[in-house]
Amino acid sequence: MATKDNKQEEQSTKQQESEEKVQAEEAQCSENDAEVEGDADAGKDENDPSKQIEKLEKELEDSKKEYLFLMAEFDNFRKRTLKEKSEIIKNGAENAMRDLLPVIDDFERAIKAIGENSEIESLKEGVDLIYNKFMKYLEHNGVKPIDSTGKDFDTELHEAVTMFPAADESQKGKIVDTVQTGYMLNDKVLRHAKVVVGQ
């Protein structure tokens, strides 16, 4: 009798297990069906022309906003750069002119002294002082005279105004005299030296 009850229990357990298995399989199938339906809906969304148009319009709107922002930024940068450049040019000239004012003061004093004093030596000394002060100012701003007399003629630095017969062979192609001094601003020629060249 006990064995019969055991057999019935085993059968009912097996039946219960098989029912649970069937239910689990059905649940799995319904999940798979839902996924397939979801994929199909997603595919429909992608293939739906109105959805594609809406997506493209949004992308176009974003691109327009970004483009307008970049254009505004560039315009601001351009205006700022022009303003800075004009200020640099203006201030550069301002500083140069301000530093020249003491030289003008010295010239005014010299002109006044010429009217009051007839001593040539003191006047010459005063003009020499003004000249040296002015040359120091130029040197401070990167302007230097081109050393010419006795040097080899160089078309990059010199401009020949005339040729002069050389006294000996060693002076041929050399600068015999400087008619007008040339100047360099840093490493650039500001004015070529006008020279007489031996031939």
C-alpha cells in the first residue's frame, strides 16, 4: 500500500514538473514573440518615411544652429583682431613720437642759444649732443646705420650713385665714399646707402 502511495506521489510530482516545464517553454515563446514584434516595430519606424523626415529635419536644425554659432564666433574674433591690430599700430606710433619729444626740446634750446650766443664751439657741442641723443634713440628702437665706406659693394645694402677710378687694384669693387648713410631696422634695410664705388 505504501508503495502504491509512493508511486502515485512520484507520478503527481512528474506530472507537476512536466506542467511547469511546459509553462516555462510557453513563457519563453511569448517573450520571443514580443521581441520579434518589437524588432518589427523598430524596423517599421526606420522604414517609415515620416519618421525619417522628422529625424533629418532635426539634424538639419541642429546643424544650422551650430553653423550660426560658429559664424557669430568667427565674426567676433575678426572684429576683436582688427581692433587689437589698430590699437597696436596707434600705440606703436604714439610711443615712437613721445620718445622723440625730448630731441625736439633739445633742438628748440639750441635754436634759442644760437640767437643769444655767438660762440661757434658751444653751438657745435650742443648740436653734437642732440645728434648723439637722437642716434641713441634710433639704436634703442632697432635702427642702425649701415657701415659702408671701405667695405665691399653689396647690392642688398648699397646703391651706387657713381663709379670712381680706383687708385689701386685693392680698391676695385670697394666703396670709396658714402654720399648718404643707409639704415637698417632690425635685420631689414630701411634705406639703402648711396655710395661711390671704385672701378
